[in-house]
Amino acid sequence: MSQSKYYIQQTKHFLLLAISFFIPFYKKIVPPLIILWFLLTMLELSFENFKQSRHKPLFYSITGYFILLVISLLWTKNMNSGIKELEATLSLLVFPIAFAFSPSLSLKKQINTIKAFILGNITTIIVQLAIATFRFLTQKDELVQKVSFFFTYVEFSYFIHPSYASMFSLFSIISILYLIYVHKESKKWLFLILIIFPSIYLYASKAGFLAAFISTLILILFYIIKYKKIIPSIIASILVILLGLFLYKSPRVQHLLTEKKLNIAKNENNEKTDARILIWQLNIELIQKNLILGTGVGDYKDEIVKIYKREHYDEAVKQMFDSHNQFLKSFAVVGIFGFANMLLIFIIAFYNSTRERNLYTFLFAVILFLNFLVESMLIRQTGVVFFGFFFSALFFLHHPKSDENLETSLQSSSNKK
């Protein structure tokens, strides 16, 4: 290998680590890092590399969704908005191409990329705790009452929306378990979970709570079915119940439940509590009007705002509320083909993960799927980059011949005991 090629590869790897690190931490620096990394990656793109991939259907489905968005420009009236939307979703094209057509990363580099994301998430949590503490201590009145204010939800999630932050924390926990039990990393990494797990509670995202509960349940069911150990299974089941109660008793969930009961008693429809259901209903109405082709990538906001105004939903107009469901959003924007394409991405991901017995990629898909059900995760750069980056990295760079899957690893560990 020539010296120049060696330096290029090292620079690419450094940029890859930087992208992974800054996804949960500082989003403004991510786009230039992606551009530099992609330009260097283009020097090594080869169709021969793509031919060796076993995940071509997933590649076609992810890039196909972006192509549908581009095609929808043909019936988009608001072209400026459409172009901006395409720029925001460009990661759905860049990362699949870069990972699928470039030479495979070594296992060590793949692991380092996952570690970089975990460390980036840890850094984010620590910095946010420092910011929240500083804000709390510098307040001169009602200190006790404001403790939960600064350490909860959007006030605590200083860098990105709590839904994304909670998803990143859960994925970091799953990644730590993956590194330890599959790649035999030091169990010292488990101590990081003590920092990460409470952050899910502090972010107070309902989608995060749901994803954490279901992911934990899947892990425990996997253990019970595979190893059939009674006592550990009972302990694990108790832990799941306690986790559910812990999340159920969170201030945010209790506040929403109390609000809901009051609204039912008064026979009122409170915007704050029932907004998501109402938004879904209005988006379904929009979908019915544009069932086949959708509104087009640039016209969605204009069309949904018209419906909000007709319903005198002033808060939705003011806040420019989205669909709060990525599947509904895809359906509304690019019609039934976009909806089918988005579903196909997850069907293929679940199928491939199950076929390869790869619990790590399966849980990654579960986390994303659950968040897609209650949030439009691809409307912000953070969500698009995370989706495009890790969907591509985990599936297109996964090589079963050189990488133990989680089931085999846990079986081996169990046999030794």
C-alpha cells in the first residue's frame, strides 16, 4: 500500500469516527464531516464491492425512497421547499452508496465506530447534566420547584429533541451489550450504562420509554427461550415489571395521564394531550386526498397547514406540527409507493437480522421502527443521519464469516460456565 493511500484511509477512518461521535452531540459539525468523508470514499468506490453484499434489497429500498422523493418534484408546486427537503434527506443516498460500494472496514474499525457513538452520547449526557446544574444553581427563586424543570425533557435535552436523544441512549446501551458479549470487550463498559440509562428517564420521551421497555422484553425473552434457566428468568421478568412501573410512574407520563382524565371528565379535547391523535387523523385525511402519488416532497407542509387552518388548530399552524408518524408522513408525501417502500425497509431489515441471527441489528431496527410509529424521525438532520449512517453501517458492513453473531457468542459463554 502506498503512503498516500494509507493516509487517505486513516483520514477516512478518523472522519467516520468523528461523524459517529458528533451525531448525538453537535449536529452542526456533522454535514461538513460527511462531505469530506464521502469525497474521500468516492476514490475507492467499486461495483465489485457492491456485488459481494448480501443486503442489496435493503440498499435498493433505502435509496429507492430517496429516488421517490426526487421523482415527486414533478408534481411539487413549492419547488424551493422540495429542494430543501431533498438536501435534508441526502444521507439516505450518501451513506448507502458509500458503505455498499466501498471496501469493507476491518472488524476493529467497525467496533471503533460503534464506540465513538457511545462516547459521543456519554459526552452529550455529561455536558447536559453540567448545563442543567448550572442553570439550576444560578436561579435565585423557587429553586426546589425548578429542579425537575431543568433536568427533564426539552430543558434537559439541550442539543437535540428528547425523542432522538432517548433513542440514541437506548441504542448506546444495546451497543455496549453487543460489544461485551459478542466482541469480548472489557466489562468496564457496563459502568457507562449507569450513566446512560437514567438519561432515558430524564429525556422523558414516551417513544423512548416504549422502546426501552420492549427492547428489554425482547432481550429477556431471547434469554428465556434460548437457555431455559428458571431462576434467572424469574429475576429478569421481575426486572421488566419494575422497569415498566418505573417508567409508568415518571412525572411526564403521570402528568399526561392526569390531563387525559380531566379532559375526559370535562368532555374536552385538549390540544396538548390529544394533539398526536388529532394530527394523525388530519394526516390520514390528507393521505386520502393524495392516495397514489402524495402531495410531493415540497407541498406537504403547505397542504397540511391548510387543513390545520380549516380546523382552527392554531397551535399546529404556529408550531408547524408534522405528522408525528414517519409512515404516515411518507404516505402523505409520496403516496402509497412511499408508504410501501418505508415498510419494505423494515421488513427486509427484520428478515435479514432474523436470518443471520443477529440480535444487535434486529434490536436496532426495533428501536427505529417504534420511534417511526410516533415521530417523524426523518424531518430533522439528526434523525436522517442516524438512520442512513447506522442502517448502512450495520447491514452493509456486517460480515458473518469474520464476526460472531450475538446468539453464537452467548451460547459459547453459557457453555463455558
